[in-house]
Amino acid sequence: MNAITQMITQQLSGGAVQTLAQRFGISESQANTAVQIGVPLILSALARNASQPQGAESLHQAINTDHDGSIFNNLMGYLGNPQSAKGAGILGHVFGPQQPTVENNLAQATGMDQSSAGGLLATIAPMVMGAVGQTQQQNGLDASGLSNLLNSQQQEAQANAPGVMGMLGSMLDQNQDGSAMDDLQRMAAGFFK
């Protein structure tokens, strides 16, 4: 498990994952599985976007402005009102027009309905941004350092959980050409437009 996924999983231990499960009418096991898939999915899209200097700089600035990790200071308060962090907007930027397909694929992978899968992704997206922001601050990363961090997190996820990353690849390989990278690039291209 990569460091950012681990950070979010630790933050969601105990009552927080139960709150997520209750909010979306799913089991705690489904909520955990959705987080284990959803966090690397969002990170992969961010990593792809940050692989270009302009994308890395835009993400760096967005994180400096809006995502310092303070979301974890009152996580239960956030989970009580997740709309306050605009997670749906983050997903719209990350996935663009592919968002319904990604939500549907996550729903199929976890046994959730598509609405719940989308809501859960929208709830965890600000947490992913907060974890990235906290890591960026702690390590004093510039845009290039942020790009390197996201790339290493993506590679670590692929090495440690090839099954999940394989599932992510198939979820993202919308044109069924055997490579999710072109699809990820297309989805991430609109992140900061």
C-alpha cells in the first residue's frame, strides 16, 4: 500500500469507515474496498496530469491554495458534511466525461450502486488532495517534487497491489486498447482547464 493510501486508510479506521458505510448504505467491507480502489484511482489520474510540467505546476498551486491537509483535523465533521469540500468538482476535473464510466466500473468492482460509488469517490477525493497537500508541505515539495511524489506513489501501488492496479487499468482502459495510459491522459487533461 502506498503512503497516501495508507494515510487515508489510517484516518478512516474505526468510526470513520462506519460513517462512510452508513452514508452510502453499504457494508464496512464494501466501503474499505472502495477506498482501497478509489484512492489509487484518483492518485493515478493526478500522477498522469502532473507528469507534464504545466499540469504539475497547476496541481502544486491548487494544493497550496486549497488542500493543506487540514481536512484530517476534523475528519468526522467533514464526513458529516462532505459537500463542503467540493469533491464532486475534483472528480469532474480529474475524470472529465469519463466520470460516469469510472463510477460504474467502481460500482461493479465493489457491488455498490453507481450513485453510491460516485458519492464515495466524491467524499474521498478531497481527502486524497489533503493527503497529497500534507505530504507536499511536510517535504517542502515544489511542482517537480510533487510530480515525482505522485509518480512514485503510483509505481508503489502497482508493485504492491498488482491485482488492484490491474483492475484500475481495466477500469480506465476505456477504448480497450490494452493500455490505460492514453485513457488516463485524456481524463486528466481537463483537470485544470
